[in-house]
Amino acid sequence: MAPFSQLPIVLVDDHEPSLEIQKRVLLGKGYPNVVTICDSRLVLPFLEGQDAALIILDLNMPELSGQELLKLLAARHTALPVIIQTAENQLETGIDCMREGACDYLVKPLNLNKLLASITRALELRRLNEEVLNLKRLPLRPLVPREDDFPFIVTRNTGMRELLRYLTVIAPTRQPVLILGETGVGKELFARALHQASGRSGPLVAVNVAGLDDNMFCDTLFGHKKGTFTGALTDREGLVQRADKGTLFLDEIGDLVESAQIKLLRLIQEQEYYRLGSDVPSKSDARIIIATNRDLKVAVSQGTFRRDLYYRLFAHQISVPPLRSRQDDLPLLLDSFVSYAAKSLGRAVPTYHQELITLLSSYPFLGNVRELQAMVFEAIARHDSGKLRLELFKEIIRRERQRTQACEETGSPIPSGAIVFTSFPTLKEAEDVLIAKALEIAKTNQGVAASMLGISRTALNRRLQSQ
């Protein structure tokens, strides 16, 4: 395979004059290898003979449309980025193409600066894809991961074990990692596993960024200098500094406001940041791990998440499966949670009927592993003696199904993570949920949220910083 820098940029358009103009522009801007194809049916045969760095593809072509060709490229050449060119009246189709695998779309007539910026981002994406493929080609040690490598991740599921094997390969690199998965699947556990396998000397520092506006985000992560604002009586170090030589884990990144996304992008790309009140940049040696339960590709197409930040997070992604996709782990998880709950409550560890596994296998667990844990804690708390009663779990499941059905009938959203309250919440859990909900209703306006919670804005700020 040719080195990445020597691979061609391929322009595909049935209008030959447009192809020639774009080719001359790219050659003039320092891209030495540009190939033009005016018949979309020739693209796949061309790629059978050699690789490409990037394809710029027109949507409106005879015989084989750009959208149809995109689907074929996405299926057969997964590492190859594709930029779509659309007419003004094809914007909706262009957005659909983003969902189908395109990395960007440009509206004709093309703006030169936007074209060059899009090419730069796409080539960066191509380079990152190459790195991922090279990592996957590396031989994995047969004993990685061993049973005792990550004792806090309980699994015997093949897919989960493969994720852990991949995790051990990417852990030593400094590049950011994006962890995807539904609420309650254990994304923070994977972040902890990544940190542990990385061998980094600093600590793992975790923060939930949901609901933080730009100022709170900067103060929480970057800190401030004395006198920057009313109440800033001393210098304050941010979490980035606290995570130096370690790992910074940012949860719920999909809810971050755009201005904060820009600062996060700078932190990732330049490894530097500005404390509030300072015009001197500070350097960071923290490895960044990010998690979300949102589809960031959809968020990019909707304009709520920056494309350039998404591309920077594209290299290393771990998608944690929901509990319903790993039912072979149910017995292991159940044993672990029963033992932990009993010991936490100062009780003897009870046994249970095997029918309990069958019952749990029939339940979808929308709250995933966290919901199973809460369910077990409630059952153990209500347990008297002897074997753990099946009826306790049936009652809990019946209640949760009725609650879900009521939400669906009224059109009310089922609150994400609310299932943790199937057992009595700690004060910290209740406080975190109340603050997040108040900020959601107040559209992140902290003054309004503080009024709803019956506390001062300063008190709300302190609680957000301590999360």
C-alpha cells in the first residue's frame, strides 16, 4: 500500500469542466495527486486497483447517483472519507448522506475556503482511520485481557472481551478516546480500565459536563486567577491541572455548549488551555477520555456538535453494548451484585432460584447494568431469610413496566437514569439529578435553576464544581 501522503484525492462529477477547475485549484494549493472521474460507475473499479486519500463526490449524476455510490463506498471502503457536493435544493439529501457515512457536504457553487477547510478535515480523518486500522493489525497477546486485569468489569461475553482487548492496545497512546453507550452501561468503568491500562502516573479525574455553560466549564476544567470575578479570592487550579500526567474523563460531552466545545478542541489539539483571567497558556499532559449516550454524528448533522471536534474524537471509539445484548453476563453480574449488596447492608449473602435468571433475561433493562444493580439492592434490602424470593424481582419489574407504559401513553419522556431510584438514593445521587433537571428546564440558565432549587447561584456553582 502506498504511503498515505502519496494517495490521490479523487474528484467524481459528470460535468467535466467542473472537474478540471477543481483539479487545477487543488494542484495550485499544493495537493500533488488529484484524479478526476466523470463516470460514477468507474469509481469502485478504480478503488480495486489502488487506494485513495479522499473522494469528493457530486450527488446529481446519471446511471449511478452520488447517494447510491456513497452507500457502496461506506460498505466496502470504511476508512475512506467522502465529501458530498450538493445543490441548494438538495440540502436535506446532503444531511441524509452524512447519516449514511459522508464526512461533510458542501453546497454549490463551492466556496474555495470552505472546500479547502473540508478537505483538511477529511484528510485528518483519513490519517486517523489509518492509525486505527494499523492498531487493529497489531497482534494481540493471547492472554489480554486476563481475568484479573479489570476486576471491576464483570463479563464473559465475547463482544465485551474483544472491547477489552482493543482497549489494552489503544491505552498507551495519548490520543483521545470516545466511549459510546446507553445510560447505565458502565462507560466510566471503561474509562477507569483505560486509565489503569495506560500506565500513566497521574490520577483519573472524572467530571460530568452536562449543564455547564461556557464560564462554568472553563472554571471547572481550567481554573481561575485571583480577582478574575467576584468571589475569586485565591487562585484555583482546574481539573485539567489536577489530572496532569493522568487521565481526564469528561462524561455527557454531547450536551456541551459550542463555545466550550471550541476550548475543548484546543485542549485536545494543542495540549494547552487558558485559566480564567490569564492570557498566558498553560500546558497539559492529561489524556482525554470522553463519553456520551448521544449519537454525535446526528448531532453534527443537526449543527449542535462541531464537526472538527467530532473528527478529533473519531480515531479511537469504544461502543459499550447494552445489557440486553450480553445476556450471558447476567448470572455473573447477578452474583456480583447480590454479594456486594448483602455485604454493604451487613447481611449474609443469600442464594437464589435459577428461575431468577430466566426472569431477568425476559426484561429489557432500559437502565442497563445500573438498573440491574439498583434492582438487586432493593431486593436484598427487602429480603428476610432463606433464598432470595423471586416475587421481589417480579414486583419490581411489574412496577417499572407500568411506569414505562404510563410514560409512553402520556407521551412523557422516560427520564434517563431515573431507574437508580428503584432503591433509596444517596443524598449525592438525589442532588445530582435535581441539579441536572433544574438546569435542563432552565435551559442552562444558572440563576433560574438556582431559584428553582431554592439556593443561591453561588451555592449552585459550588455544587457543580464538586460534581
